[in-house]
Amino acid sequence: MNSKKRFIPIAVLLAVGLLVPQVLKTEFYLQSAIYVLLYMYWASSWNILGGYTGLFALGNGLYIGIGAYVAAVLFVHFGVSPWIGMIIAGLVAGLISMLIGYPVFKLKGIYYALASIALMSVFELIFNNETSIFGIYTGGPNGLRFTMTGNALDMQFSGKEGYYFLVLALLIIVLLCSDRIQHSKMGYYFRGIRANQDAAASLGVNVLRYKLTAHFISAFFTAIGGAVYVTTFLYVNAKTVFGMELSFAMMLFCVLGGANTLWGPVIGALIMVPIQQGLRIAAGSNMAAMSSLIYGVALCLVMLFIPDGILGTLKDLTVRRRKRATDPLQVADGAANGGGGADD
Amino acid sequence: MKKLLALMLALVMVLSLAACGKGDGDTTEASGDTVKIGVLLPLSGSTASPGGYQLEGIQLAVDYINDNGGIASMGGAKLELVTSDTTGDVETGMTEIERLITVEKVSALIGPYNSTVGAATSPIAIQYGVPYIITNAVADNIMQNGANKYVYRVNYGASDMTPFRGMVVDYLGNLTEAGKFEKIAIIYDAGDWGTSENESFKEVAKEIGAEVVVSEAINTDSSDLSSVVNKIKSSGADVVFAGIFLNDAILFTQQMKEYNCDVQIVGSGAGYADSKWLEALGNTAENVMGTSDFNPSFGLTNDDAAALYETYLEEHDNETMPLETSNGWCGMATLAMAIEAAGSADREDIADAMYNLELDGDSLPLWFSMFEGVKFNTEGDELGRYNQNELLGDTAGQILKQVQNGEWQLVWPLENATAEIIFGK
Amino acid sequence: MQLFLQALLDGILLGGIYATLGLGLSIAYGIMHIINWAAGQTMVIGLYVSYLLITKYGMDPYVTILFTFTLLGALGFVLQKTMINRIIDRSGDRAGANVLLFTAGYGYVVTSVLEMIFGTLSVTATTRYTGQSIAIGFLYAPLPKLISCVIAIVATVLIYIFMHKSELGRAIRATSQDRNTAQLMGINAKLMYCIGFALSFALLGLTASLLVPYYPITPYIGISFSFKALIIVVIGGEGNVKGAFAGGMFIALTEKILGSLVSDTFAQIMVFCLFIVVLLVRPEGLMGKRVKS
């Protein structure tokens, strides 16, 4: 694919993204837009691990939590601005992900998913019940509140636009990264691991190294998202940041839109998040139940009819059309993108 | 293909977000003759029961005011409630308060019952400059946002309860063989409120020289408390104080009976003060004690209040008004007085009126509460709390009840007791 | 000492229930090598069904077993036949992940529908067994927990006999060990899957009836049960009656003993940590057979 052309969609996204705050003036709607972008960002971060590399980490919310608490503690106790704090948070999360990745790298499929959730739950239990970790006050069940300084240097903007543009920027960055990965050798190895880990190993791919890399990148971005998330709320709470809801949502949106594609996570979030936000206004107290219902039904339908997600299935159809093309590399690439074990 | 997709993506995104943006009118805070009040309460989830009670109190107050001429200084303007369900969850609460402020454009806010939600939402009200009456939500940190004129609390805070606690514990302690409590156990809900309960009881224990042998946090809506019951049983505690919500209160009482643990239970508001608790337990509840506030046997402020209370009792099968309802009423009544004083639906005017508000004696409105009046501590108190109501009275309206023969009886303060306490020797 | 022994007793009483819960999941996994992510939510359906029968018709909670067993069994059969079999067919070796996600979606649907019907308030059934306990020396065993545990253990034994001695049971196990060979021997693999899944749901229904006399019900408890069931199955050894029993007992004892000695939260954390250790060191579980990859 022509290297310049493929950046057009991202540019379009950027343009549209910049226009949105002109249309949505009310803070509440702008906040909803921020959520949409944030979930797109998180789903894309998850995609690197779960989509490209096929490591179904259902507990990646762990890194949202780590990112959140690291940034929070650095700001509240040490006065480190979240601008710096979020980078540190990302690095810490990345490191932890590699520490975790090492022993679990042998685990496959469901075992890996379960281990990842178990870890996240352990963190949730600890952070929710202990008010101090290693002597630093983290708030326990009450959560930790940020000191309000209103200073943009502390990532506290007056009005929502600041946060909006920050998250938009992060989304663009992660998409550019994902795109880079997809078209690089690393991405090629990721796909190999996704398709068949053992086969890749026997072909000489250093599976451990690439799994750890995938872990690191995914965790790094996810954690930064966590840091920004709690900074917009000025509040961090273990049940939320280490909770199943966020963790599951990341995965759900990615799968819905099409894991292992660049735009799948974006589309998944784009469809589902406004629904949830809209229900909040429309359904009142039934909102939680209705949005869960819609998530559940959507997931069931996708698994029944389009298990590769929206984009994944669309890609499948176009690949089958292009099957007649003579370029063997393209066909192989398309087959790998359409999911392992396909009968192409 | 990619280009088309990208274009579609862009269109969908703008359209869907713009669709949300519809109804983004620029109406002012009061349209004609109504004053919009935003209500934040848990109407579903683990604290839905007390949330419902609190909403009822607020609604009753609004109905009463509207039926009696509305806001006179605004030519009889009516109060209008805009409710939103926080589900007891912090992030939902934060999103909802923003929606109420920026989309519904309410003139003032009232709520949110849950301490954690209160702590998270009070800075937001200050940020947007919207007057916010905190109802229940007793954690002290809610009022520790520094000097401001937007966040107020009419009912007691956690620390205001401690002196009362001291009195109750002293009184009960005197009834034991040893003349005071040697060992006490505390179980509390693992959240802001529960944690402050725990701190409060620990402090009381220190004052009377008792040892805290069990201090255990309970996850809301636990399914099995047998481990805690077991611990309490082996700890040799003389009494267990329980700051937990309805479902856990039911479960805990049941399991104490099942495991034959006869340590006296003294519930602290919340779950134990809920009439559903007694309904669920029947006989098992016998002799359990609980603290609460607002009991009409103390006497209501005037004849109108008494008459209204009679109607309330008729409609509620003679169930005493729960503390959440009375706190809701008081919060709303206070807010209404401020709006009356301000004579406008403007947020700043109402905030200023609240800041200078003083209600006691004759100027007290129809009032279902034991609080003596309203005056907010705008200079801050020793705990760094701002705008906490100082006219709470000695016992902050607290009472101690006990289940006897399947019914709640007031056993303390003694001068208002309806029955004698069954405890100790 | 009393603390420890009481905790031990509580652990055993709970272990029986965990065993049937784990069995419910284990059979499905053992047969089809797919995970039902919503075992807990399914059980909650059973809880509400049982609760309704008790409160509306005054049925004895243990009689409701007949209903929950059959109803959920039918539900499982239908689900497998109409949807899950289809997903397995179409997914090749991604079947595991896809079915897992499907059941996760189904779990959400169940939870939200239950919430819309029954609301969010917790309910507990009051039966003639409520509040009573049997004294064993200085220890106490709440009556409903005791009866439930006994029934659970009996059920486990019956299932074991069924799976190992009956014709149908052997057919199901054959299908799980080698689908193709089993089919060559005339076994309808798809039907076996349906029966197996039906059985697993039926067992979840049984577990529900056993819990209903004393367990507080809300639409949300399913999630923690689902995860617990998974932990039981993995630690015990999947696909294995003995494994589910061992896993159930082990987890229950850990929870209760650590809960009483330290705290419930600590016990929970330990269970998760143990789970992770088992996953890393001995993924086939305590009773499972080591599988060469």
C-alpha cells in the first residue's frame, strides 16, 4: 500500500476531531466526546496486544489502574505534574507488564486471559482495602482526590477543550504507532504469534521477546490513558480503574469493531460509547441495565455472525474478492489479517 | 476503499456527536416561574433504599412549598426537581452533576446521600459556581474544599456524631457487669462513610479505655459474613458496633443468630435504621439496638408539622419517618428558604443567600428534624470544614432504639424513652 | 481453636456447593474445551426461579431443584443447539475465544434482563430452614447450609457414576477425548455437546436451589460466581468430576479459614494468588492429567 495514502484517514480523523468542539459547546456533550476518544484510544492500545498479537488479555485494565495511581500519587504527594507523571506511569506499567509477561508467556488462550484478570483483581482488592501502599497514602475505598490547582501545567484546564485535544492527540499518536507496527517487521512477527505461536517459534521467531514487546507497548499506552482519565476527574478510585468494566469495555469495543485492524477499535468505540452516553440521558435509572443489555446483545450477535468484528469481516470480503490477484504476499497478508486458521 | 471508509467514519462521528448536541438550548436557569433544582441520589444499586427515602423527603418538602404558595418573593414561583440516579457510583455521580449543571442548567443542587459521591462532586459544584446542599453524606472530607460559598451541609458530619457516640457508649457501658466496656468490636462498610464510622468508634473506645478487638471492613452487599461472626465470637467482645448498609445488616444479624453469637449488636444508622431491615428479620431482630435520628416523640416544631406527620404516617403504615427522609426534607427546606431570601433563581444570588442564612426559633420553617436551626460555619472549623451547619444541638438529634417484641422502642435519651432497655445485668 | 474448627466446618459446608458449581462449568469445558464465561449468571437465573417458586408457591427450596435442574438444562440444550454449535462450526481453532466472548455477551444480557425484571434490591428467600442451626459440640452448622452440602455431595457422586458407568456418560466422555473417533463409532458429537451443555446448565440450576435458602440474591452476583467457578475448575483440574470436587473444597476451605484467621479480603487475595500460581506451575490443576503440548 502506498505509504503516503494510508495516512489520509488519520488526517481526516484529526480534522474532524478538531472541528467537534466547535459543534459541541456544552461541557456535558464535550465530555461525552472525550469519552468516545478515550475509549477509542484504549481499545486501540488493547488491540496491539489482543488484536495484533492475539494475546487475549482480559485484565489489561490492570494498566489503567497502575497508570492512574502512579500519576495520582506523583501529583498529590510529590507535586509532579501529570504531564510528566503520565509518561512515568506508562513506563512503570510497561515494566510491570514485562515482569508479568515473562512467567505467563507460556500460557495460551483462556489461561492467559484468566491469569490477567486474576492479577487485575488482586490489585483491585489491595488498592481498595489498603489505605496506604508502601507507606504512601493511596486512599483505599475512599479513593484519592487531586489537589485543585486549575493550572494547565498541572494538566488542569478550565473548561473541557484542553482535555479533549489532549485525548485526541493521544489517539492520533496511538493510531500512528499501530499503523507503524502493522507495516513493520515487528507487526509481521506479532501476526505470526497470533496465528500460531508454536509454528512461529519453530521458524525461529523469538516469541518471548515479541510478546514482551507487545505487552510493553500496550501497557504503556493503556497506562497513559489511565493517568489522563483520573486527571480529568481529579479523582482516582480502585474499583473503577482496576475494575472489570473498563477492562472489558476496551476489549469489547476492539473486538466489535474488528480486532487486528487499525480502525476496528475506533469504530467499535465510536458505535458503542455514544449509545451508552445517550442511554444515560434517555433511560434514566434503567441506563446501566440498558447499556449492559446492548453491549451483551451486540457481543452475541457479533460472535454469531461476524466474529471478526465489523472491519474484520469487511476485510474478509474484500480479500476474497482480491484473491484473484497474483501477488502471493498480499494474499498471505490478507489471510493472516482475516484470522488464523482461515480456509483461504 | 480506505478513503470511503474514512469519510464515512468522519460523517458518522460528527453526526452522532452532533445529534447528542441537539437540545443544546441557551435557556436561562429559570423559565418563567419555576426554579429548577437538580437532585443527585442513588435510586438503584446497594443504597437505593435510603436513596429512595431521601428523595421522598425532598419531594415532600417541594410539594409542601409549592402547595403553599411557592416562592413568595418570586411571585409564587414553583420549585421543580430534576432527578438523576447516581447508582451510588462516583463516576456516574460526577457525570450526572455535570449534566445537571451544564445541560439541565439547574439553579441549585441537592444530594447525594453517598459520602464518596459527595466527596467527588463537591469540587465540581464549586468549579461551576452552583449552590449544592449536601444531604446525608456525612464524611468530613466533603466539606474540606477550602472556603467557598457553594457547598453546604445542613445535617451532621461524621465528627459531629462522636460526642453522641461517647454518650451512648458510656450509657451502655454502665449497664454491663464491669460498669464499662472492656472490649468492643466494630464492623463497617468499606467506603467513605463506613471508614469514618470506624474512626469515630475507635476514638470513642480510646476515650473510655476499651480495647478494639475486631475492626473489620465489609464489602457492601457481602454474601457471607460468617468469618466475621466467627471472629467476633472468639474475640470476647462485649458489644459490636455495625456501620453497614441494609443487606449486610440483615445478613449479619441473621448469621450472628445462626452461629449463636450473643454479643450485643448496636447498629449505626443506615442499614439498621431501615424499616425493611426489621421486616426482613422478624424474630431474629429481637433485642438488637440501633442509632438513628429524628423521632417524632421528641416533638415536632409546630402544629402544622404534627398534622403533616400524621398524614405521612397514614400513608406509610405507621412507619416512623426514616432519617434519610427527614434529612432530605431539612436540606430542601433550607434551600427553599435561601431561594426565598434571594428572590431569584440565579445561582450566585442563591449562593450568597445561603452564605448569610440564619434560621432558628421563629424563623425555622416547618421542620422534621431535631436540629435546632441552620447557621453555616463559613469561616471553617477546627477540622477545616467549611459551611457545615453548626446548630445541630447537643446530640445532633441522635437516639438509640431497640427491638422489643418485634417493634422498635426508643430507649435513649431516657426522658423520651418509650420502653426500658434490655441489656446487661 | 474454636475459631479454626468453626472455620473448617464452614469451609466444608461451602465446599460442597462450590463443587457442584465447579462441576457445572467443568463438564462443559471437559466436553467441548470451551469456557462458559457466564456460569455464574446462569446460576443466578436459577436463583431467581427458585426464589419465585418459594415465595409465590411456598415450595420447599429443595423441591425447586426439580424445576431449576430441568429448566436450566433445557435452556442449555437450546443455547448449545441454536447458537454455540454454530459458532464452533464456523470458527475453526478460534472457537474457544469466540464462544467465550459469546458467553460473556450472554452473561451481560442475563444480568441486565434480570435487573430490569427484578430490580436491584437484594432479596433472600425465607424458608422453614432459615435461621436454624445444628449444634455439634461447640460448633454450629446452619441447617440450610448443612442440607445443601449433603445434597451437593450426593449429586457429585451421582454425576461421577453417570459419567463413568452409564452408556450416555461414556459416550459424552468419548466425544470429549476424541471427537472424530467417537463420531466414527456412531456417536452424534453435536448431540453429545448439547447434552453435555444441558447437563452443565442443569447442575448450575441445582447449585442455585442449594444456595437459595440462605444466599442474598441480586442480579449482579453472577459475575463473582462465574470467576469463582473458573478458579475452581482450573485449580481442581478441568473436565474432571474429582477435580471439581477437589477444587471446590480446596477453595472453600481456604476462603473460610483464612477469612476467620485474617480477613475475608486477605482470603480473596490469597485465592487469586493461588490461582495464578497454579496457572503457572501446574495448569492442568490438582487432579488433572498433565497434557503434553
